[in-house]
Amino acid sequence: FLFGTWYHFQMRCRRSSARGYWSEWSPGRNYTTHEKAPTGKLDAWWSARLAGAGGRLEVQLRWKAPRQQEANGRVLGYRVTLSPRRRGRDPPTICNTTHTQCNFSVPAGTRRVYLSAYNAAGESAATEVVLLERKGQPLARLWAVPGGERSLWVRWEAPPAPVAAYILEWQRVSSEPGRCSACWQMERDGATTTALIQDGIEPFQQYNISLYPLYKDAIGVPVHTAAYSKQKAPSYAPKLHLKSISKSDAELCWDPVPVEMQNGFITSYTIFWANSTAEVSSATVNPSLSSFVIRELKPSTLYKVHIMASTVAGGTNGTSLTLVTMVLDDIEIQFLFLTLVLIFVLLILLLICFQKNGRVKQQFWPNVPDPANSSLGKWVPVELQQEHLQVPGAREPGLATISTVTVLEKATWGKEPTAEAASPFPAMPQPYVQQEGLGRPGRGWAAAEPHQGPGGSGETVQYARVVGDGYKGQQHTPPRLYLRSSSSQPLLPEPSPSPKPYQNLWFHRAAPHGCPGDGGCPEELLATFPLLQGLRISGAEELQD
């Protein structure tokens, strides 16, 4: 029997000949063996770091509870000291606890602490814990495989140097910070290369495993690996987000699946996209990436995209994302914008140049000749400029006035011109030709071709020379000369009825009633006609002769 162990006893019997049946079990009786001080050494593991400027060393010490055959009863607690216990003298205690871990502070340079367990019968021998530096040679390789739904087999390659023992540590990977203080075990056989982990292993959960080789005077640098005892398809796939898009490319990104929801190692992500014509394409993405660029898309096209996360046990599809490609890329839009701005600036500069430079303006917008303001329209012969033009003071507002009318020849229908009427005029020059020296010097004449009058005779009809004044409100300019000749139409289209005196006074030999024959009365009649108001007929004396 083991020390300090509780036992339950029951008995039954049968005949010695063994030919009968066994009797019923007797009522049970409970007995506990007496205890003894714990024996054996404790498996301990530690970590230390320097804290503050005081040179103190912060130590976290963890140990395994002794096995039943070594505990020799119910363990009441554990004690940590800086030196071993000597006969007749107890060393100072730095930690006394009922748990299997303890945090304490020791002076810098401390290399050993001593750990012991005690029960009602006594205290065990102290286990020496050497606080070695972690600078030893690491292992060459470490891997883990499932040993069942709740266990893992860990295998490694032994280092060249002899190893005293191994410390195997594992932690469950979680989004929430936390640490399992009991998730470690010691392999005291330095020659072994395998270990079975059974404590705290759950299916569909990821575990990080670390292995430390313990040398005689140092602790080796740890190596790490990750493992699942059992895998399945992820609980859900990540959600896609559109990072950027152009007319032919779309960049997608996603957040990784939380490790608790992965249910296994993610082997790949698969991106699927399809347009409105059901053309489906896909691409496989490395699980270490969290973004992907879809290329060779059609401009201005609607696409539906979704992602699938896969493990060795299966895959899970995510939600669909709808996107529409652009008509132009950002660079093309910027180039088009800059081009339009440049064209606008050039147009502004050209307009400024045209306004400032008259020569350039003349090349694009030449001046169109204006007959009314031409030099020929303003030209007046020198002899006419010397004449005194009488302009009436009263004029109709807004109407053009004629200052002088000179009759070159007077002819009557149905009669031949007399030699006396024709004698003052010299031979007429060609039409529309300004002549000097013919007739009176400096005087411009207009000639007319013969025209058949109303009576069928080829009489010559001479038009008047008219000098007009400007409109009211305009700037006064020198008198203008208007010449007409070579008309193909009769001066009076109808011979009958005869024009009234105020219309064409020179067609009537007799003066109107009450008017003298010296040409004074026509001026009074012209004054009554609005359009011919202010007219003055010169040369009437010659016509009367």
C-alpha cells in the first residue's frame, strides 16, 4: 500500500472446494494508510528577467505536483528558499504557497533556488533549480502530429551535444491574451526524441509548441511549431473589401479569420469573380496574404466577387461583393483634365495676344471695307469743296438731308434738246470716270447712255449730282459726292399724269400760280415736302435761258 492513501475494502467468499457460487459482497470499510514525508525531486521550470534599475531579478517558477507514490500523503504546500535546509537551521523562505507556481524577486546574480514540498508527516528533500542562461545549441528540427482528438505526438531531431533533459511547453493560440501555467512537461531522458502531450488538448484548436534542450551548464535556444489534434472547415470566410478599382483592375483586401474560427490551418484563399454574362474566373491566393489584385477586367462592367477559405478538411464561402469597373483609369482622367486645363490656358493666352497685338488680330480678323466710311465715300472734288453749301437750319430729326442739287441737263419728253440748252455742256466723258480738264476744271461729271423715252425717242437723260449731309447726332464730315449714270430705266416711268410741281418742278415750263419765274417759288414748294426739305436747286438760271 502507498503511504497516506485512502482505500475502500469489501469481501465475499465461497467454499474451498470451489464448486459453489460466490457470496454477496460484504459492506464496505474505508481505511487510510499513514503518511510519510514526500520523496523524490520535483520537476521545475522557470523564466527570469531583470526588473528596474535596482538590479533585482524577477523570477517565475513553475513545478509539477509530485506523483502519488512520491507524495506519501496529501501535500499541504510548497516552499522556495535561497539555500538548502541544514540540520538545526531553516533557511529564509522567499515563497510559500499551495499552488504549483510562484513569482518572486531575488538579487541580481542569483543562480540557484531550492524547492521542496511538505505534508503532515514532514518535508521533502530540496530540489535544486539552477537559473541557467538560455544560450545553448537549439534543436535541428521539431514537428507535431495528431495523436488523437485530445492528444499530440511531438517529434524532434536531437542536437549533436549531449542533452540532460527536455522541457516541452505548449500554449493554446487565442485572440485573447492568456497563458497556461501548467501547459508544460519535462522529459528526463536526454536520449528520447518523442513525447506525447495529453493535458489540455482540444480538437479544432491551434497550439504553439516549444521545446527547450537542457544541457549541463546552459539551456538551449527553443524551437517552435504549431499543430492541431483535429481539423475541419473554417467556421466562416473573411469579408471582402474593395481597396481600389480602375477600368481593368480591382484590388481587394480582407481581414484574416480569427484563429478560434479557423478550425485548422488555412491552406489557401480562392477568389471567384463573374460578370453579367456568367463568365466565372478564379485565382488561388497564399494564406499569408490579405489582399489580391484582379486584372484584365472589362471597362464599365459589373462583377460579383466572393472568397473561399480552405483547410485540409474543407472550405467555406464568404459573402458576395458587387463592384463596377470604371470607364477611364485615374491616370487617364488626370491626363484628360490636365489637357483640358492646358487647352483653356492656351486659349486665354491666345485671346490676350490677339487683344494686345494688332498685327495678329489683323491676320485672324481682317477689317472689312465699309463703303459708308471709305475714303472714296468721303472724297469731294476740290472745286466742290470751295463751293458754299447752304444747309437749312431746320431738319427732320433722324432723316438724311441733301444740301445741293445741280441739274446737269433738262430735257422734256417728246422734244429735241435745243442748241442753247446743250451748248454750255461739253462732250460727256465715259461713265463713272473722273475727268479733269473736260468742261470746267476740278468738276466731276457723270455721263449717261441714251435711253428711249416715253415717246420712243432716243433722248439722253442726265441725272443730278447730289451732295448729302450726315444724320442728326453724327459727327460732321466733309460733304460727300454721289454720282449716278448709265441708268437703264426711265426717269419717269409714266408720261401721264404729269408730276405735280413739288415733285419734279423742272418738267413744267409755266411757274405755279403766284410764283415768279426766277426760281424762287420752287424753294417754297420744296420746303413743304418733308423728304426734300432743305433742297436747293442750282443751275436754274441756265435752264430758264
